[in-house]
Amino acid sequence: MLNKTENNKIKELINQNIPFFLFEDISLEIRKIIHQIISFHSFNNFSLLYLQGKIFELLSVFFTKVNNRGNTITSKKINNNDVMRLFEARKLLLTNFKETPRLKDIYLKTGMSESKFQLLFKQMFGISAYQYHIVAKMEEAKKLLLSNNYSVSDVGFMLGYSNLSHFTDIFKKHFNITPGKFVKQSIPK
């Protein structure tokens, strides 16, 4: 199926016949499809067809996200040890949202050079380590705002922003809406 598409980055990787590893966070769209697969209980003549369709939908969403990464997919060879070290780096990036981690500390902990770390991180996760931290931080902001337990300023300060307008600007850049409007839009009427 991948061979029938043009300009497909996955196809390019497969045709190069080298090991590669790609990671995508589980989005709400992917979560919904997985929930539909798990909660499916009706078994009849078309059950297998339904489940196969959902699996293809899941793969389609994943491959579309990976293909939309642009030129971030490279063919740098990656081994299992590098994958494990990159997941450790990811864990460090997600540990503390209040302080932006120093990337030098992270790549030194992985035992990789800065250039290798940056290249492999972007190859595997689709964005740079710094961008990954900011995106995860904004997802955390969204989650905290949806809980209705915190004000916009509380969330900004909890995530390490001493300047509330800076927090608002970054949130708006990621979600095309200010945090205040997001909260108002999310409150059930």
C-alpha cells in the first residue's frame, strides 16, 4: 500500500533497508480509535472486517502524522541502545515542566555527542528536544486548564512562566486560542 503513494517518507526509509525507529505520542484521535478497538464486543460475520478497518485507520493516522513531519525524517542509522537512551532523554524532558532542562545536561546523560543526540532525537520524535519539551508543557497546560482547578495565571506559574503574557503567547501559538478563551470555550453550559 505504501508503494502506491508518492513522496512518502516512510517508503523512503523502508527502501533504504536500514534500521529506523519512529515515535508518535498518542493523540486524542489515536486514543479514540484504540478505545473503539478495545471496547468492540459484537461478534458476527463482519466483526473481523470492522476490526481490520479500525486497525488500518489507526495505521493511517500514525503514518499520516509521521509523513507530515516534513524533512525531519532522516536515514541516520539508529540502534536499540540509542533508542533506549533517547527514551531516557524524553523522560528527563517530561520530568519537570517548571524549569526548562539544559539540553547539554540531557545529551551528556545519554552519552551521545550533541550533534548525534539532536539528529536522532528529531528523527525519532519528529521535532527537536527543546520543541518536544515545549509541546509537552503546553499539553500539560491544556490538561490543567481543563481540570477547572486552576486559573490561567496559576497554570502559567505552575509551568515556570513568570511572565503571564509569555505563557499566553506560547499557548496561543500551539492551540490557536488564548488560554482564557480556551477555558471559557471548554466550560460546559
